[in-house]
Amino acid sequence: MIESLINTVIQGDCLDVMKSMPDKCVDLVLTDPPYGLGERLSRGAGKHKNSRMRLDYENGSQWDEKPDERYFNEMYRISKNQIIWGGNYFSMPPTRGIIVWDKKQMMPTFSQIEYAWSSFDRPAKMYSQRTIDEKEVRCHPTQKPINLMIWILQNYSEQGMTIFDPFAGSGTTAIACLETGRNYILVEKEPDYVEIINKRISTWKEQGKLFPAHVI
């Protein structure tokens, strides 16, 4: 059954999808779940020119509903390892393998870093890059830079592995997998974002890549 999901984008509730998946059937969960901050983010809605993003900020509840422990239990069950952004917003097991994204943020009122919990028993690592690269189109309020996700895959997985993202958003995980020779399975609840993901994947396949990737 899992073979039929390889390199696909599924529209639906990821909890339902994960319940249908066997134990330890994917190598790595790499995901950025909603943190439940939509109400706070909506105060800045007028600052965003992109109409899709502005709508998301103004209606944070549509995309920012915080998952409960059932989602995390399924992520642990179906995967051999996990990297979950926003670990500081959830009740996660102790780990020494945290990942820190230094956003090189110049504005003191904004977060200077973001934190990912990982299941890896290894020293903590940090990646530094200012938010989204100017060559990337920002189409999701919490979109991660492609090079950040590439760096994670290069450091925490191997070519040919299967990466699962149950909260796919704009699909950056899929693009990072394509760039690095990994397989992906993505789940996204919102149809508009599924369309965005499929367009990004199609563009990558047409061009060979969206833009040159860094190895850091």
C-alpha cells in the first residue's frame, strides 16, 4: 500500500491518512505543524501583499489549528525518525538532537530563531539563513526556505529514503526531496495549497530545479 503513495500529494486530513499507514513505513517525518498562533499573526495581515497569504493571516483558523497528541503518536508510529518544527510549542519527549534555524533577523520584535525537535540522538545543530531566499516565491505564512530543508535532508537522511510531511503547506519538503534524490509523501488539508504544491512540483520537473541549491 505504501508504494502507491510514494511521490504523491494527498489532499485530506493527515490523521486519517496516517492511520491507514503501516508501522515504520517511512524513513523520516519532516514537517512544520500549525503552532496555533493564527490569531496573533492576523494582527499583521495588512502588511502582506500576497493575496493568498493575506487571506491566511486574516483567517488563521483555516490553516493554524494546533494538532493534538493523536497526530504526534501517529507520526512516531509510522516513521523511523522525526524532525518536527515548532517543538517548543508542543509537548515532546526529551532530546539532545534539536535543530535551530538562525533567521539572521534584524528586527528585534521578531523571532530570532526557530526550533525543531528531532528524534536523533546526536549533538544539536544550527543552520543560518535569512528567511526566504529572494529567488523563492513566498506563498505560505510559515514557509521554510528551500535551502534549509535541503540542509536538513542532507544531514539527517540519505538518497532514496522516503520522507513524509503530513502538514505540507506550500510543499517545500517535496522540492527539497526532488533536489536531493529523496522520495516524498505529502498530505495537505487545504485544496488551494495542494494546487500550489502540484504547480511547484510541475515547475521543478519542467526546469530541472527551481534554482541552484546550496550545500552548507
